[in-house]
Amino acid sequence: MADTPKISLRGVYKSFGSNHVLRGIDLDLAAGRSLVIIGGSGMGKSVLLKCILGLMHPDKGTICIDNEKVNGLSGRKQAKVMAKFGMLFQGGALFDSLTVWENVAFRLLYADGMKRKQAREHAIAALAQVNLEADTALLRPAELSGGMQKRVGLARAIVARPQIMFFDEPTTGLDPITADVINNLIRRQVSALGATAISITHDMVSARKIADEIAMLYEGKIIWRGPAKDVDHSGNPYVEQFVTGSETGPIKVMAG
Amino acid sequence: MNPLAIIGRATLALIRTAGALAIFSVRGLMAALAPPWYLDQLRAQLLRIGFFSLPVVGLTAVFTGAALALNIYTGGSRFNAEQFVPDIVVLGITRELGPVLASLMLAGRVSAAMAAEIGAMRVTEQIDALKTLSTDPFRFLVAPRVTAAVICVPLLVLVADIIGVFGGYAVSTQTLGFNGATYIRNTMNFVTNWDVISGLIKAAVFGYIIALMGCYHGYNSRRGAQGVGRATTNAVVSAAILIFAANYVLTTLFV
Ligand SMILES: Nc1ncnc2c1ncn2[C@@H]1O[C@H](COP(=O)(O)OP(=O)(O)OP(=O)(O)O)[C@@H](O)[C@H]1O
Ligand SMILES: [Mg+2]
């Protein structure tokens, strides 16, 4: 029996006016696998995640989660699909009117109706997983450093043990040691808890550590995809240029 | 440029905005009327809109009532009708100036704050984050604000009515030589329940407009800090204009 993919995209297009960001994305990801998407800044990686989440509506194409078409859902149906997801936003997107622990426990408190005391224990445990002390729990997001905000966002994404986790640049702005803690944490979510993960990163160290597979997004398409260990000898000049971080190659650094 | 094209484009934009606003207000209303309700959010908004607006509303009312009394006295004295000051003051305050002026002040205070807060949440992706946490932003953000405003603004206007009449009373007894007890008796004999209630109905409608404009412009703000600034201005201006328009319509119904 062929496994149905957890996430499946067919012919997904998305433009903003004349800016054609996604130009026909086909992507399947099996349950329990970790995919890292690499690609230049402004190539549409974040837009791709937002389309899968239903936060942006693709112009064309279908997106299926567990074989069920999810694009175009709204209201309660969308909320139900969202229960499968945990998302770390690139900018953190923490609620600045709430304390750190209320942010982390938001889903438990407001969507699942958990008692505050219990939700708080879950939140503090999740904060510990991202290397944050329990006494940060009572601070407001504005009182945290950028890297701490990122980790709070990460704790919020994993606290309810979602089946699918999206991490938009989980290690940017972190020191190498904390970044390694986060890499291991993401790896553990997938290996030990069986979550399906898509991460976006520019950090190749992190990508190698997190990924089962790596895919590269370029000019609105997935131009290469393969096992993480193959990324260094992909035979694809675009990927090679990206991985080695070279200015010379097929990727134009400055258009014009 | 073809003038017809300009008119056409403007008309289409207007229709589009009206449509978007209609959809927004229906969604907001539905979220406010059906559970789940986020009562802690509602409580916070009641405090913010209701309690913390009291000074603004009180000051507006007392000075308006006082100035109104002086003007009516001046006008009344031209045909020996000074004794009608208490009657006209209470009528003017309860039916018109209490609801309209208090709501305009609240448009400045409350609509602006809502638009700025929700707008900032929009541009920092907090609204997207709400959705990924299985929470409908209309229920979590819009419904508590609309409900709180519809509850609070009439209560604030009731306070404004009382303080406004007091302003008229104070200036009449202190500088215009009215007898305090007579002034109060005249006021109470003249004013009808409907004067007050029609003003409070207006206030509820204005409260809805205030919250709706704040939420709508905040929710649809774009492009960073500049977009939030524009949303805030638009919220206040559109709330004020809609209050004036709704006031006219309601007044024609209530006379
Ligand atoms: N809401 C929006 N409205 C208009 N254009 C947008 C919007 N969001 C993204 N874009 C455009 O889509 C393109 C891709 O943006 P996206 O945020 O997905 O890039 P990215 O690959 O995540 O880049 P980075 O690595 O810098 O985060 C950019 O050109 C951006 O200008
Ligand atoms: Mg991005």
C-alpha cells in the first residue's frame, strides 16, 4: 500500500500583482519526515508556508493535508485543520498584550479550554525545552531579546504537540550553542514524536542537522530535492552555489 | 486622463469598500452573538472603553452643558423666555449633544486605539498567528470590542447626560441667577423617558460604529508603521462622519 503523503501540493501559484512569487509548486511530504527548504531571500519560502497554512490563498493549485483539500476552507473547518499545525513565524509574531507563558500556552488556554494552572505548567516545560528559564514566563515579549522571542515562538509552536510543525528560520539570530539546542529539539520532535516538519533556513549547518530531505526554491519552483546528505554533491549548479555561498554562479546576485 | 474613467474608478472603489465593510460587520456581529465568547477579553475591553473613558466624557459634558445654558439664556432673553433654560438644556443634552459629543470624543480615543492595536497586530503577523492557534480573530479581537462598545457607550452617555445637565445647572445658578431647587424641578418635569432613551439608543449605534471602524481599519491595515498610522486616521475620520450621518438618520426617526 502506498503511503498517502501528509502534505501534498499540486501546481500552486501565487502572485502579488506582477510579482510572480510561486510558479507551480509540486511537493509531497510523507508523515514523520523533516524537510528543509532553502532558497534566496525574497524567493517565497515564507509565502509557501503561509499558503499551506491557509493564511494566504494561492491563485491556482491544490493543497492537501492527510488527503483532504484544505485551501479555501474558513471558519470552524479551518480552525480544525489548524489544530494539526504548529507554526513558528519568521518574526516571532508573539502577542505583546500577553505574558510569555500565556503566549506559549495560547492554544491550550483559548482553543482547548485548559485550566490556567495546568496550561502554565505545560508552558514552562516547553520554555525549558528551548533553554528559557521559568522566570521569563512572567515577562512580556517586548522585554525579551530577539533570540529569546524566537525561542518563545518555538515553544508556542511545539507546546500542543502538533502533528505538523513549520519553522520559519528557527535559528536566525541565535548564538551557535543555542542554535544547536534548537536544532536538536526540532530533530527530536520529528524522530521521537513522529511529527512532520518543514523548516526554512539559510543556515546550512542547521539544515544538515534538521533535515531528512532538502529542497531548494528558486524562481517560484522547487528546482532540486534530495536527501540531506546529497546536498553537498547535488550536481545542481544552483544548489552548489547556494551551499558554498559563492557570489559567482547561475544565481544572479543583483538583477540588472 | 478621462474624467469618466476617474469617476468610474472612484465609484468602484467606493462600492468595494462598502461591500468589504458590510461583510466585515456581519462577521463581527455573528462572532459577537454566537459562542465561543472570550470573556476575559470582553472584561478587559469593558474596563478600557468604559471606565477609562469616564474623565474624557465627563469633561466634555460639563463644559458643553455650561456653554449650552449660557447660549440658551442669551437667545431666550431676546423674547423674555429665560425661564426655559433648564428645559432646553436637558432636551439638548439628552437627545443630541450628550450622545453625539461623547461619541465623537470616544471615536478619537477608542477607535484610534483599536485601529492602532489591531493594525500593529496585523503587520507583525499576530493575526496570522491567532489563526494558526485555531482562534478566530473575529471572535478574539472584534467581537469583544464591538460588544464592549455597544454596552459602554450608552452607559457613558447616561453619565454625560447627568454631568451635562449639572454643567447647565451650575452655570445657571452661579452666574445667571436661577434658583437651584426650581431649576432641578423644571428639568425633571420637562424631560421625558423617551428623550433619554432615544439618546441612549443613538449611543448604542454610535458605540457599534466606533468599535467597527477601529477594528475594520486596523484589521485591514497594510505596509508597516505607515499603514498603521493611516489606519488610525481613517478609523477616527470615518467613525466621526458615520456618527454624524447616523445621528441625522436616527433623529429623523425619533422626532
Ligand atoms: N503580503 C504581501 N504582499 C505583497 N507582496 C508580498 C507579501 N508577502 C510577501 N510578498 C512578496 O513575496 C516575495 C516572497 O516573500 P517571502 O517572505 O516568502 O520571502 P522569503 O523567501 O521568505 O525571504 P526571506 O528569506 O528573506 O524571509 C517577496 O518578493 C515579497 O515582496
Ligand atoms: Mg521568509
